[in-house]
Amino acid sequence: CNSHREGEFFNLCFRSNAHIYVKSGNLSIKQSIFCPPANSSRPYFAIGHNVSFTLTKSVVEEGRRLIDLPKNFKSLEISNVKLKCEITKESVLTMISVFKDNHPDINMCSKMCLTLSSVMKADSLISAAPINVVDIMKQCDMFNGIIDLLMKVTTLNHTHNISNILTALLTMFRRFNPYRNQFDKDKLVGTLKQIILNSTYETDIRSKAIKLIDRNLDIEDYLYSLKKHSVDISLLKFLELNIYDAASVALTLWVLWGWANRLRPAENIVKSGLSLIFKAISHHIKSPEIIKNGFGILANIKDYSYEDGATILSMTIKVLTEHNTSVSIHYTGLSTLATCLFFKPELGSTFVNIDGINQLIEIHLKFKDHYRISDLVFDSLLQLNDTESARILLKDILQKNKYYPNLDALDYVRIIRCLSIADNAEKVDDYVIELLKDTTSLNDEVLFFALDSVANLALNVKYRENNPKSKSTLNYIANIIRVKTDSIPDAKRTLSWLNWLLSCVNEEPELNDTLSVKLDHINSKGILLTNNCLRCRASYNRSRFGSIRASSSVTKGMWYYEVLLLTDGLFQIGWATRQCQFRQSYQDLDRGVGYDKHSWALDLSRQRIIHGHSTPYGKEPWKKEDIVQVYIDLELRRMMFGINGENLGIAFNSFDVEDGLYPAISLNQDNECIIN
């Protein structure tokens, strides 16, 4: 039949080897029945170019391919078709493969699958074993179609099919797929939430739903769907109901940890889940997996009460005592401890009262070969600089050496560094001079920390006010360090910091009132500033970023600033809004400018621009003494960068100004620059 006719056809019966070629026009068939021989190989319909074809309110009694499609057909709609055949790869669903072969566009495939899932009434769908449907959809990567099936079987409460479809989705989301982001996030999240909250389902089914949440945490839109539906509350409810099941607790805490690392749903966790996490850790204190996952969440929370902070401190010490040989648990536990002391410095006295400092020193001595643990120990001690009782204990250790005879020169100088940033830095310069007298134990690392301590004193306003001779004392120490470096091989790192130290001690007076824009030390993470707040250097922190933004933002007009690079290294230079959070937790120092949707950066060390993801940009890497130009036009919404006067072209456009854009930079450790 080569039909040129347009219109609607009703009450047709297709028997034998009926084969219709729809050549053109708009054709609609309704209330018809298809019952050919099962061995027929021809499709019912072959669709020509530019055809609109509709099939509704019909019945298919045998398995046979319905339709062959060309590459540029106009439209296809199938709805309210009852299938009386077994759903197999040889049946009606074969048309999906034909469709995908001719039309590889995943959006069209998903639309086709949604149509297909609406073909079948619920009872026939269930009786026809939908796992076969799932298999076909998996092969075609039709995410929305399979999500639609999950919604149907969830509504009907068919647990076997729910389990099968969740397993299929886990398989689909596990492998790399360029189309994985193209699915209806709200639909999937809403269905998963319904499954998690249904206590009549077996724990295994609900665990699969939780695992499926974890599969997509790298998709930003998916994260916001989770937040929109308050799925973290659902996970906490699941945790509460299964608090004594170690596997369920470990899984739930793992997903919350991953989510907290990306979107940080700290508010809901603090309001309704912190006590649950405490209970889970306490009940499963011997489970390394639960401990690591639980501490991973706690290390990303900052808005808790003083009482909860005290609980975190005591629980951390208890866990570290229980797992006294585990490197991984000590790392996560100390990360949590450092975060807690960082965000709640008023807890310092509580920590001292539970003998925390002595336990930290013992941990350092036990795990001295693991530099990450040692770093976290001294980072925790660094947070105690405003606690008088802590300073007294640390000074006792420096003066007497009776508690810990195994401490070496590097340990002592790192304790000195902790004291150098305190408001009350009394006698710290004497400690440095005394340490430098011991020529047998000095090396480049010891000298570096000594120099860093002196630089902290140079920037310590109260120290300089209380010590009229501070300038001469600090210059004297700097000269001692310079002399010592002559006898130490490979002291380049320390020498590179000497100029920084001298600039802090001798140069660059305080800003006058006429300069309204400077680098903002309050909104800096891991950055040291000279007195005029225009020269900055990333502090020592094991190859992580320090970040800082300016004190003022811009909302309209055209603006420009320059950065003089004083070192070869890794910089990220650009703009950030107030919503850009360089450091969400104490251990989160790797987040530089450009790493989220609230900031934009140039990184010529790797020849790229960054805004959530990186894009190639620039011709060659920058180097020491290069001048970087940063330009923004807020009327035309474009950002441009230059190097030594050469315009590198438009880097970003059509961006959101929000409540203002601040000049912002990130530096890797030991790198230094001057802002103009």
C-alpha cells in the first residue's frame, strides 16, 4: 500500500503479512488490531520521509516489529496500545533498536522510550516481566524511559520489579556515558526518595536507591535536585531506622560524605542528623569504614553548637585511642579535629582540659613517618594559638623538654611556628634564636619553619607594638638564617623566603587612606600578606592552594588590574563573587579561584581558563617577572586576560555579576606576587 492519503483510520484489522508503506502526509490509526503470523519478518509499517504517524488505542497480539523508520521522518506517536504478546527482543520492542540505529540522538531515543512505556497498561506491563524492557533500554541508553518504568512499578509497589530496575540503573550509571547527564533529575530523585522512605521495602532495595544517589553526585544539577527534595533528610531517616545495621550505616554515611564534599547540606545535618552521626560512630566504634565515613561528614560541618563541638573533640580522641594503629582513621579523625578547632576556636580550653595537646604530640611521635598525619597534628596545634592554657603547655615543652625527649629540632620549630601567630607571641623570638644555636640538627626544612615563624612575628602587630626593638631583633634572626643556609645544601627554598621576610620587616609601610582597594586578609585562606596588603605569598601547606580576594567588588563599568609574578609556579588569577567559598572546611584547601560557578580564573601555568571546568587558553606558560593583565567589561559581560601587554582574547562572557565581582587569586605554596 503506497498511501498518499491523509487522515484517521478506525477499526482496522491487520492479518497475515500485512505491510503498509506510509509514503507521505499525516496518518493516524486508531482502535485497530494486529494479529499476523508469529514468523513474519516484515514490519507492519514502513515510514517514508517527512511523515507524521500516530498509532493509538490498539491491540498487538503477536510479537513482530511494528515500524521501520527513515533518518528524517517528521514525527511518531504511539500511545494506549495494549500488548498481549510476551515482551522480548523479538517483539514490539525491537522497534527501539531500529529507532536508535536510524536516530542516534539520545534525546529522541529517550522520548521514544517514554512513549513506549506509556504504550502498556500497568497490569500487562507487570505480567510481561519488565526486566526485558529494562534490558532493551539499557542497550539503548534510554535513561528517561527506564526512570519512567521505575516510577510505574514504584506506584504499584511491585518490589521485585523495583529491585530489577534499580539494578539496571546502577549498571547504566556505572559506566562512562557522554549522555548520562541527559535525564530528568527531579523525576529520578523524587522516585528514589519515595523508595528510601518506604519502610515496607527490604533494606536491600532501599540500599540500592541510596547507591544510585551516590552514582550521580558528580552532576551539579542532580545535586541541586537532591537539595530541592531534601533527600539528605530521607537518608538520615533511613540511618535512624537502621542504626544498628553496620552495612546500612556505612553506606548512608558514605553517600552523605560524598554529598557534603560537593554541596555540603550541613544545615539539615546539623538540625536533625548530628546526634545520629554521633550515635552511629559510638555504636560502631570498631568499624573503620563507619568511622572514616562519619568523620568525613563531620569535617565538612562548621555550623554546630559549642556542645556539639565538645562532643566531636572527645569522640575524636576516643576513636583515635580505639584505633591507635590505623593510619587512615588517624588522618580522617585529625582532619575533623583540625576543622572543629578552626571553626570553633573557643573550644581550645576544652581540648586542653581533656589532655588533647599531649595526645596530639603522642600521635605525632607514633606516626612520624606519615607526613600527612604530622601536618594535621601541627595544624591542630596551630588552631590553639589563642588559647592561653594551650600556649602555656607548648612553651613548657619548648623550655623543659622533659615530657617528650624524642622530639627533634623540626618538631620544636613547628611548635614555635604555632606560637608565632598568637596575639601574645612573647619570647617566640628567643626560642628561634636558641634553636638556631644548635648547628648539628639544622637543615633546610628547619630553617624554613624558623624563617616562617619570624615572618609571622613581623606581621604580628601586637608583637611589634610590645617589642620596640622588634625590627632589629628580626633582622638579626634573618641574618643568622642567611649565614646558616651557606652551610646547608639545597637551601634554595629558604633563601627564596628571605626576601619575603625582609620585605615584611623593613619595607612597605602601612597603607594610607587614599588607597581604597587592597587584598582582604579576612577573606583569605592560606595566604600571607605584607603590611600594605598588596604583596602576597602562599603559606606552607603541602602543595595546596591559598586563595584571597580584594576588599572591594565591582558591579558596573570597565575595570582592570595587574599581577606581577615574583615566582615561577601555579597561579589562578581572575574574579569571584561573595558566594565563592575558597575553603569550606579546614582540609579543603585545594579549591582555588575558578573551581565553582561563582568564580572565573586564568591559569597559564597549564594554559587554560577555569569556570567549573577548564578550557584551553593562551599560547605559552607564564614565568617569573611576567605581568598578567586582568580586564572586565560589565556592560558587555566579558572578561579578557593579557600577558606582558599582549591581549589573549575574550575568556568568558554572559556571566552573572550577582552582588559584585571581586579580584581574586589563588597561589600554590611558596609562590608570590604583587597586585597593582
